[in-house]
Amino acid sequence: MTTIRREVLTLPAAPLGPDNPLPPLRPLDEAHRIDARDRAALPREMARQVGYAPLRSLLPAPVRDGYGRVREPREFDALVLENDRLRATVLPALGGRVTSLFHKPTDRELLYVNPVLQPANFALNGAWFSGGIEWNIGATGHTTLSCSPVHAARVPAPDGGEMLRLWEWERLRDLPFQVDLWLPEGSDFLRVGVRIRNPHERPVPTYWWSNIAVPEDRRVLAPADEAWLFGYERRLRRVPVPSYDGADRTYPRNSAYAADWFYEVPDGRRRWIAALDAHGHGLVQTSTDVLRGRKLFVWGTGPGGRRWQEWLTEPGTGGYCEIQAGLARTQLEHVKLEAESEVSWLEAYGPLDADPEGEWHGVLSGAEDRLEAALPRAEVDAAYREWLRHADAEPGERLAAGSGWGALEVLRTGWKLPGTPFDEATLGDEQRPWLHLLHAGSLPEPDHHAPPGGTLVARPWRDMLETAAATPAAEYHLGVAQWHEGDRAQAVRSWERGLDRATARWPLLRCLAVADREDGHDERAADRYAEAFDDLCARARGGADDSSGTAGAPGTGEAGDLPQAAAGADGATWTAATAALGGEAIGALLAVGRTADARSVWERLPPAVRARGRFRLTEAALLAAEGRRERARAVFDEGFEVADLREGDEVIGRLWAALGDEPLPARYDFRMRPDGD
């Protein structure tokens, strides 16, 4: 039966760094949108779900962009599940990622195991890393919990042994979920029970894709003759499987560019997907029918795809692809979860040996027969029914702690969530102001004019903010909540009211600047960004010693001098605020041709910030705007790495093209589509 033990996993890892303290007010730059001309041709249910409640804001989740690319050995707490056949390693501090699934009888690793932990800008809110099995909940894209802790505990398993339960509160949709993992005695398959609950009195959109990284020198099998092909041209079209456009696309290396292949598995057919090497060995994932979707993601063999593969690990390691399983046909869809209801299913992961070569239907038939012999479909359905009887079992020994957001929601609502307790002991500093609002009806001002914390934007919290004392902090957070709900005029009025009485003006000015840019008032946005950055420098210089709001005239700090308050315990937060606001301000000022003002902001950034790859790129753009093209080109020649380069972002290539006619150097080529140049 399953045993669960603690271990320490040591990996070369780049630290995550602080979260971005600025609220993410701008619409998502989401790559997973489809051209309107394709939507009309979709099946009715699929079209409805593609149009159902797409995510338009990251709020209340913060942007996680504080990481770099300097990796050093770092220890991670791991939880290891093991029986006599399999060993699964889970990282509860990193979204509950299964980083390894090792089959002991054959001495084979079944997953792609990344030898490093390198955050990159692929999650909805930024930091994400590749490898293993991740649990994606929330909305289209990698979950905001990719690099966040989840709760973990021992729970009785259906076979009388132990189960590892992972659970958390998903903040984008305000939904609790759990993932239960166990290994029955003598079994070659890891069982995974998943449940998402909607405790609200209204329907809520939900989303789930289990994402499995496997080596890319595989053939991927799924029981389908067609797939929905989605590429970074944002086109979605139905194509044949396995061959399309002259190549067998079930071999990941036969695609030139990054693409998603969402398999059209017929109703009634067993749900499974496998990745087998040339010898017929590999991994299979299967599930109960609720988890209907199956997908293959490939990076492609083009220079951009290969560069991304190197970027996420280190040169010389093997490439990978992803096989996935989800609640809908495609990841462009969200599923309605009715009020006070839940959705659950069972997955199984294990080894599969079958012949991957030959005619498609013969290969599928042979693989399906081998899967049925190893793990009958009826056994999966029976295991699901047995697991449901244990889904409400109260956790025993706690093995890891997640966030306090679930505890705050349970305190607010009184919801009973058997099996997934959100204990008050998990409440922390992030929840403290909101706990005060809940109990006392007021929102405290940040200590020492510190950057404001995150905002809760769900309607009940907005209602509390509207009845709270109209302090600058309350007006700031109320405006963010109103903006999130689409009430932009009210948000602007709230921020303007707060500005009238605020000592620290920069958070409100920045929000108003974003609103101006969204409304096309670019000159006024630039003015407000410049004033906000001046005020931030003054606040940070004065810090805890400034009670009067007169800590030096705006803009008078030495060039590149990190303000005094930033050298204390909150230095990382102040540096993150300076970098985030400075970057936005330079962009807004350059957009209206105010290069001298942009240069002034640049020169007041701390030297360590200016040395980051993102700001080296900003420096090149600033130099180009000043007409110093040779100096801008020299920045490229000196070399830089934009640690938080976004998936699909072509900003580097566009700037390079503006500086000359030479081909984009390979180190800067992250293009993910044929015409991405």
C-alpha cells in the first residue's frame, strides 16, 4: 500500500523573488484567443463554451515577475508516495507538481524531469516552470498557483492505505479544489482523484487541464481521427489525425512551430492518451469520462521553439512535449459549474508497452488492448466510485501549508467544506487587512506608506469597501474592485477621491494613469506616470521617518540611488515597486515621444534594476527613441536575457528589426509562429 514520506529535493533554481506590487489592471495579453472567422464554424457546445466567461483580468492574483536567471542549488520540501511498483515525487510548495513518476520494475522514469527549476513567464500571472505533472485550474492557461504553495495532508485511501491530499483556494474563480493521490499495493498506476466545488449561490465558470511533460522523442497516441489545431496565429481549425499537411503530426518533432493539437475523442470511447518511445515504452494517462479532452502540445523544430526549450532548462538536455487531459474539448473553453455543486473524476498514470509504429487504427487498437489488460476501464470507474466515499475524509497529519485565502473566505461565508479544511491558523499578513475589514468594517492604511497589498475584488468584498470609511486606502482598493467589475467610471472617481487626501499618492496616480491609457488619453497618462514615479521616490526615501509627506522634493534623488527606506526589511518590496512603476512610466512616456522624461525615470532606477535583462531591453528602446541607434544596437551586442519574456511576445524581434536589416540572432529568437518576425 502507499507510503508517504518527506524528502528534500535539491535543484539548481532561480529564486522567485517578490511579487509585482502593482495591481494588474490591464486586460490580459492572452495568446489563446481565436479569430472570429473560426468561431462560427465550431460545434454549438464548443462555441458556447469558448464564449463563456473568458478571463479578462488577473485580479485578485498578483503578477509574479520578480525572478531572474541566476540558478544556485536550492532545497525544496518533497513528499514521496511509494508502493512496490511506483514512486511519485510531489512538490507542495510549487502547486503540488508531480516532478517524477518512477517505475521500479523497469527502472524507467515515465515523465520528463527538468534538471533545473527555472521560472519563466508562462503562467497566467507569470512565474511557471516546465516538467512533471501540473494541475491547471482557473482559466485558459497555466494556473496562477504554478509556483505557489498548496495544503497537503495524509488521508485514508480507498484501499485502506494512505492518500496524499492536496487542496487550495483558486482565487480567479473563487473555487476550492482538491487532488488526492494514492498507489494501491501491487499497482503500476498512480490514482488521482480530483474534485472542484462551487459553494456559491450562482453558477461559476471552471477550467481544468492536467498537464504531463514527456520527452519529445515519442509518438503520441490518442483515440481520435481528427483534432482541433491551434497555433500562435490564433487560428483554430479541424484537421485529420495522424497526418496533416504532409507529415505525421503524432511525432512531435514533425512540427516546425509551436502548436496545440486537441484530439476529438468520440463519445463513448475510452479517454486516454499515451506517449511511447521507438521501443514501445512510455506513459499512459486515462480517466473517467468527465475528463473528456486530450491534447498534445509541441514546441516545434524551428529556432524559436528550440530556443524556448533551452530557456526553460539548460543546453544539452533533451526536449519535451506535453500531453494533457481536460474538462472540455479545448483549452479555449470554460465549463459552467452550477450553483452549490461540484465536479469530480479519477485519473490514472502508469507505464504502457505497445507497438507505436504502423497504420494508425492498428496502432490505436493494439495500445488500447494493452491498456485494457493493464488497467481495465471498469476498474477505473470502480476506483472512482470508491474514492468518492473518501473524498470528504478529514485530513490527518498536515504535511504542508498553503495560503490563507481559503480560511478568509470560510470565515466570511461560514461555508462547510468537508475534506478540505481552511484553518484560521493559515491566515497571514496578506489576509490581515481584509480580516480587519471583515470584523471592524474598516481597512487600515499600510504601515509607513508602504506599497499597498493586493485587492480582493469579489462582489461581497466590494460591498464592504463601499460601506467602509472613505480613507485613501479604502478608495484605492474600492477603485481596483470597481475596475475589475467593469465599472471604470466609478473606479476613476474612487481613485480621484482617494488622491485628494492621500499622503502617498503614487499608487492612486498609477491607477489613474492606466485608466487614461486605456481610454486613449496618452498625454495625461504620461503626466500621471511621471508624477507617480516622482512621488514613489519621495515616499521610499522618507519611508518610516516620513509622517508629514514632505520627504524631499519629487525627482531630487541621485541618479540610480535606491531610496533610504528600500534598504530596510521591506527593501525587496520597494525595489519591486520602483522597477514595476518605472518600467510602465518609461513605456508611457516613450509612447508620446517624451524621451527626456523617460530618460529621467531611467536614471533614477537602482543600478541593479537597470542591469536586469528586461531593463536592458528598455534601455535599447530608449536609445532608439533618442535616435542613438548604434548605441541601441550595442546593447544587443553586449547581450541580455529578459527573464520574464512572455510566451508569444515578439517585442525583442520588433526592436531588432527597427535597428537594421540583419537576421535576428539566435539567442534572441523566441518566435512561435511562421510569420512572427
